[in-house]
Amino acid sequence: LSLTVTVDAVIVADIVVNFLLAFEEDMRYVVSRRRIAARYLRCLFWVDLLSVMPYGPICNAAFGGCGSGSGPTGELTPCAITCRMLVFFHLLRIHRLLTLFTSPKYNTEAPFAVATLFRNYVVTVLWTHFAGCMMYFLAKVYGFGSEAWGRASPGPDGRCLIDGEPVDVTTWLGGPCDPAVGPTFGERYMVSLYWAIVTMTTVGYGDKTPATAAEIAFTVLYILVNIGMGAYIIGTITLVAVGNDETLRAYREKSSRLLEYIEVHGIPPQMSSCMLAHLRLNFVNEQASDEQVLQILPLTLRRKVLHYLYMGRLTSSYLFSGCCSTFLDRILQAAGFELYMPQVQLVTHGSPVTELMMLIQGDMHCSVTRLSSASPKEYSVEEGELFGEIPFFMETVSTETITTVSVCRVMVLSRAAWRSILDAHPGGAKAMLENLVASTFRVIPRASCNVGLPGSRTRRQ
């Protein structure tokens, strides 16, 4: 009784809260109390009201206590059955579970597999609990077979005797002849729940079976509904498992093709292991790359996201000083972002540089070959720093070697993309080249090195 009162109090409190709870309409929150109350009164208020009505006391007051009456043999009277059936309106509270089950679909805080398993188990527990309660109620309608109780006595073989004739109990939860040693409410509920779970899982031991026509009819309906519920549960779990299998299969297919390529061309083991490591790195991170994630967004929103993420890097670089935001946005849209494994040479001494690159995240090592010294100058490349920009713009070979120390994320602007930007924004391109020339000539008197040294790094010498 205390549990019932507590649940009813929670539902009443929820009804009060719903009169004050804002709702979303046309992508906007409505906070007007009049509109909130009108919307709630149109539908869900009456559902909640029916689900919280105290039908037992109402029936007892209206029909003189027949709501809890029983016949001479323990079965429920028709009036009591009607009052008990009204209590089924309390099942309307389940509509709150619809919100609980639909919200995890779009809630990325909980993993999809966890949300799916949670929803399936909650549905299973509630459905089997309802079926167990129904079977308990149907057995109680017939007095748990207790028409043999009160005027029956146990025979020598343990069967109930009425007027010396053996009789059987009439329900599947019927107890022994002596009411004093019959099963308790908790024991009967556990047996009912056991039957519901065994039947739903199609185990069907047969140790507990319906006996009356009403119990048989409900069991048929229960099994028919279980066909659909079982298919839904198996389907959702299969969807989770198959999704993971498809991702793994795609990786294995790419890996197999790469291994065949390595074997056909006789690539040495050190290089082949590096190729496989790159494959795994890019496969794991491709779903989180800017290109994959932002392609579903409109152009204006995608530009704002890129502006938020990388504009600070560009404006802090000496090369883009004085450039307008439109020009920098165009660079961000044309550039790509790539991941590199450790110990990969992005720029090699004596090789041409065909891409303008900026370190976004990670650690790099730079080795600069100087004309005035036999030993190269070595230092680290900082995040947000450009490298290889002078040979890129001058279309000459590089005097430095850039090697990744850790996994690095690099912004890459190809020469073809740069030329398209140059045609569309000649003013911004001119400002970049002026910054490059000014930085280069500013460090030549102190650097004593080839003009291939980037200005941002030679200023530290």
C-alpha cells in the first residue's frame, strides 16, 4: 500500500510539473504558461488523470465495499472483478516510457549498443511483469482453485476430497486442500513471473500450464504478441552486432588489398609495416575527420566551424598577417587535414615542396642544412607553425628535412588549390608574399644561410 501511495504521489507531482514545463515547437521553446497548460489539457492531462484515479476506494464507496469482496469459495465476485479491471487504467502511465525509449536514439552521450540493450531489457521486464500479474489476477478470479478449500479434506493419496470424492484444483496456481499451508502472495507472484519469462523465451518447460479457459485465452494472446516482441529484440541486437562487423570487414578488405599490393611489388618489411600503420590510423580516424563530419552541414555553418577551429592558427602565423578574413576562410575551405604516423618525412632535403603545410597538433623535428656549417641546424616545429613555405612559393628544392616525432595532424594546401585562391583573391595573396619576403630579408643578415630557411623559425636563431 505504501508503494502504491508513493507512486501515485509521484504521478500527481508530475501532473503539476507538466503545467509548468516548456515544450519545443518549430525549433523554439514555448514558455508561455497559458499555451503550456492548453497543450497539456488537450490530451495528456486526461490520460494522466485516468492513470492516477484511486479506483479501489471509489468502488468501495460507490458499491458498498464490493470492490474487495469474494465468493463463498474464495473466487472474486463480478463486482470485485469489475473494480479490479478498472485498475488497468493505471497502465496508461506507461506513456512516459515512450519518452525514455525514444530519447536515447538521438542522445549521443550514451553508446548506441548500451541504449539498445537497456531499452530491450526494460521492455522485457515490464512486459513479463504485466503477463505475470495478469495470470495471477486470472487465478485469483477463480479463487486459486480454493473452491475445494473450506469444505475439502486431504485424502490418503494427497488429493483433495469433497464429500469423499477426489477433486482437482481448477487453476494453475491452486494450492493444497488446507488453506493454512497454501502459498503466499510473494510465492504466487514469483511463480507467475517465472511462467511469463519461460513462455516469452519460448523455453516452455511445461511444469506450469494454464488450466481455465480465461488463462488459456490470455496465454494464446501473450504468445502471439511475443512473436513480434522477440523479432524486434533480436533485430535490434543484430543491428548493433552487424554494424560493428561491417566496420571490421571494411578494414579487413582494405588491409587485404594493401597486403596483396605489398607482396606483388616486393616492398621491404620496414616500409610495409609503416604502410599498414598508416592504414589503421586513417581508418580509425576517418569517421572523425573534418571532411567526413562537416560534409553534411551547409556551407555557411561549415565555414563557421572551420573558422572557430583553425582561424586562430592562421591569424597567429606571420605569413597571414594583414590578410582579410574572407581570404583566410577560402584557405580553410580549400585546405585538407591529414594524419601522419611518427617517423614520417613530410619534407625532404633536396626535394621540391608541392604543398603548403601547417602543424595543427603533434610534435615534429626539423633539420636544416646550412651552407656555412657542415653540421645541420636542428630544432622542433611548434604547433601552429608553417614549414616548407619558401620552397613552396619559390618552386625550389627544400633545404630542410621535416620528420614527425608523434602522430601529427597537419593542414595541407595543394599548389592547385593555392592557384585557384590566387586568381580569386590577388590582394590576399600579395599580402602573403610581402610577409614572406619581409621575413626572409629580415633574417638574412643574421642567419648566414640559404633563403630556403623559413622566416618564422630563423627568427629564433
